[in-house]
Amino acid sequence: MPTLSDRLIRDTKPGATEKWISDGAGLYIRVRPNGTKTWFIRRKRAGKTTTETLGEFPAMNCAAARAALAKRSFSPTPEKITFGALLDEWFSRRIEPRYRVVNNIKTYVERAKLAFGSTTLPRLTTPQLVKWLQAYAEEAPVAANRCTSNLKQALSYAVECGYLDRNPLQAVTIRVIGGEEETRDRVLTDDEIRGMWQSTHHHAPLIRFLIMTGLRISEAQQGYVDGDRFRVDHTKNKNPHWVYLPPLAVEQLAKPFDTSPTSVQHWLKHTYKATYTPHDCRRTFATRLADIGIAPHIIEKCLNHKMQGVMGIYNRAEYEQERIAAAIAWANELQRIVKTA
């Protein structure tokens, strides 16, 4: 489905660098620092990206740009479509328009293209895909699971488009791939928290910010400061979210969190040698709030979880003051932990 509107484009302010905003199906609006807004079609085939200029906004509005895109649509011959071309099309039509953070999915796409990019869809078989994914699982079981899920979606898209009669991964499960996962209940210890506060690495402020706020990496990277709040407009559950910023949290925002989640995770595991993950910081945040006496429903609001049952239907309160008090109490507790020898 399209994601842009004339009003949204009009309200989009130029930044220091140009912005490319997707409307889906390869249609983009480019917003340059000087304020000009231009429609483009971007296609990727065989690893090469091509662009075609359609016109300037507002002279060409959303409806006109989509009509121009439709005139340039094409129907490839199914038997000649390669797996690489399919993955590029699926990514541009189904992933980029729907997700703000796509780096991990892009990694899976590029990895699969490296292995099977030139293979035409009719020659793609279940055994060869399974064997490749099993080898991937030996190296990185969780990543292999995510890759399997995404490739399965891409191949289902191919079936829906009429490129394939059946999805070769449809019946494949993680039991076959071998990427077994365990439910985590990991909470950082006081020593681990102190260790992260002592780190001078450029990724450390982001991890400290996650511990302080309970945000996900993608939320911390997409959010922005608004007075004494840190706001996130696009979240996993689609509900905008905010967290209060005590001085200890503000200190972590001295530099932007502009590196990829994959880079942070790699540093934490392979260089810093931590036995916890960035998401464990979120679990630590929730657990430690409970330890200092914060009520469960306030913790749920601090995590931006949807309330369940009757609470979810009838209770629309934001608990603003309680959330601020919880953030201040947690910052005080963190300062105590960090200062303790």
C-alpha cells in the first residue's frame, strides 16, 4: 500500500542532507536541503540500481506520480526471473515501504543473493535452500531462523505474483534448519552495568541509553529530543512513545546513535565480550524498575506495551507523572550502582 500523501510531503521539512522517502513499488520522493521535492522511480536488477525522474512536487502530486509509475510497470517472464531479481523486487515493494529499519533484512537478502542470485526461480529447489540454511545455522542459529522466515516471505510473494507455482520453503521449519532458540531471561548484574558505564567505546552510550530507558535499538536511533522527553514516533506496536530524560540519560545523547544495530551487536558480543544482548537491556530496565517498587502497569507504560484485557480497552491514561517518577528513581538507582565500588 502507498505510504505518502500530498499533505505529508508538504509538511516534510528539508534537512542537512537529502531525504529519500518511499511510497512503495519503487516510487520515491526526494527532498533536497534547498527544499525541492522530486519524484523518482528506483529499480534494482542484477545488483544495479537505476533511477528515473518523474517530476517535481507539487506540480506532480501523489496521484499523478503513481499514475506515471503504473505506465512504466512491466511484467517479466516468470521462467527468466532470477532469485536475486525476486529478492530485490520483494525488498523494494514489501519491506522498504513498511519498515523504518531494514538493515538486518537487507543483510539476509544480500547473503541469499550471493549464494543463489543468478539462479532462475524454476531451478530453485527445497534441498539446496535447506542445505544452505543449515550451514548458516551452524554459524549463526538465530540469524538463520530470521533469514529462513524472510526468504519464505519472499518466495510466497513470488507465488502471489505468479512467478512460481509453489513456495519451496513453505513446509520448512526451524527444526529442520537447526536454529534452535531458547527463551531468554537475562538481566544485567550490577558489575555488568558498572562495566558499561566505564566503557569509553563510541557504542557504549547507546547501550547505556537502552539500560536507562528500556527502548529498543531502532527506537533509540529513530527518536528525537523534545524538551525533557525523548520521543519515538514509529515503534514496533505502531503507538508513538516517549520517555523522560533525567540528566544521566541526557549525558548519553552527546553524539547521535547513527551506527547500525548489527554493528552494535557485533561490538557487544565479539569485541566487548558481553554475554548479554542489547534486548537484555530492555529486560533489565523492566526488572530493575520492579525491584525498586514501580507498579507493574507503570512499567508496562514505560515499555510502551499495549495494556491487556479490561485495562487495554478502558484505561487510556498516560500515567505521565508516574512514568517521570519511575525514570528519576531508576536514574538515582543507576547512579548508586555506578558509584558503588
